[in-house]
Amino acid sequence: MLIEAMTEHECRAVLAGEHVVAHLACARNNQPYVVPLHLHLDGEYLYGYSTLGQKIEWMQANPLVCLEVDELTSEWQWASVIVFGKYEELPDTPANEESRLVAERIFQKHPMWWEPALVPLAAHEPRFPVVFRIRIASVAGRRAIADGAAHDPARVSEVKRPSGLPAVLRRLTKRRE
Ligand SMILES: Cc1cc2nc3c(=O)[nH]c(=O)nc-3n(C[C@H](O)[C@H](O)[C@H](O)COP(=O)(O)OP(=O)(O)OC[C@H]3O[C@@H](n4cnc5c(N)ncnc54)[C@H](O)[C@@H]3O)c2cc1C
């Protein structure tokens, strides 16, 4: 198996996929919290929709986030993209009109993103919708490609198949001693 560093263009293609589910990590008081959710790439931002809850409250307190998106084709063929970014809330104010129009255009294409969020968990429980975006600060990607597939040697490192699991475990145990 070969592991290849992805270009920014390739990373963006993964982020722009039709059914992207991101693992979004935020942190408060040194406690990380990761949730799966839908995000959609538009320019330098990933747009999302949520109701008020733990992740939104934590990102309001600390807007620095990290997220991961992956494509798993098989054990030997996958891509993983990691983004560092900053949470920006888009309340319904004149200053956010343009950005909310971008979000609206995205959400119209994906009703399944926001319809479940509006279903009350308990009778009469109010749900407050939140439109937000993550401003991308940096992006990096790696992918595994099958042996023999076309690749750029400058971007690739080869993962040599170990001789067997027992040998790998012995090596790991030795290292710890
Ligand atoms: C494929 C997929 C796509 C999703 N897309 C969206 C989306 O676009 N927008 C959106 O708002 N939400 C989406 N969700 C749901 C999302 O993962 C959260 O469950 C939800 O947003 C509530 O998060 P919260 O931080 O507000 O949790 P709260 O309702 O505040 O609950 C907090 C506690 O509930 C538990 N909890 C919350 N979420 C999860 C979870 N997913 N799994 C296990 N335990 C959990 C944790 O213990 C957490 O501490 C999606 C989930 C999946 C699986």
C-alpha cells in the first residue's frame, strides 16, 4: 500500500463531495468533543446547520475547531482530509444577508440535513436553529492507493506489508520494554 500526500485541490474535492459527513471536534476547558455532521464547502468556508446544543455552545465559547472528512473505498483505498478552522455563527442580521443566502442555497439542496434537527426530542421542547460556517485556516490530506496504481513518487511513502501480526506485536512490545 502507498500513502500519498494530497494536494489542496484534491483535499477540496473530498470536502466538496455530495454526501460529506464531517467529524467536527471542538474543545472547552481542555475537554475535546467530536460530533458527526453535514458540512458543505463553498469557497473558503464549510457551511452547516444545527440546533442549539453542546457543540454550538462549545464553539461559541471557543471558536477554534478541527474536522476530519474521509472516503473509505476499501481497507486499502481511502482518503482523509483534516481541516483547522474557525467557527462563525450567521445570525439573521443585515450583515450576514449574503452569507445566509449562500447557506440557504446549499440547504435547499439537502433538506435531510436540517429537517431532522427540527424534530422535537420531547413534546414542546423548543429547538433554536443555528446557521454557521467554518472558515478554513489550513487543510491537509492523505490517501492510501492500491499497489501498482498511478502515483506521483515525490508525494508517496510506501507502507511495507509486515511479515505477520505476531512479528509486529513482538516489535511493539520490544519498543515498550
Ligand atoms: C450522518 C450524520 C449526519 C448528521 N448531520 C447533522 C447536521 O447536519 N447538523 C446537526 O446539527 N446534527 C447532525 N447530526 C447529529 C449530530 O451528530 C449531533 O447528534 C447533534 O447535532 C446534537 O449535537 P449536540 O452537540 O447539540 O448534542 P446535544 O443535543 O447537546 O447532546 C449532548 C450529548 O448528547 C450525546 N450526543 C450528541 N450527539 C451524539 C451523537 N451523534 N452520537 C452519540 N452521542 C451524541 C453526547 O453525550 C453529548 O455530550 C448528524 C449525525 C449523523 C450521524
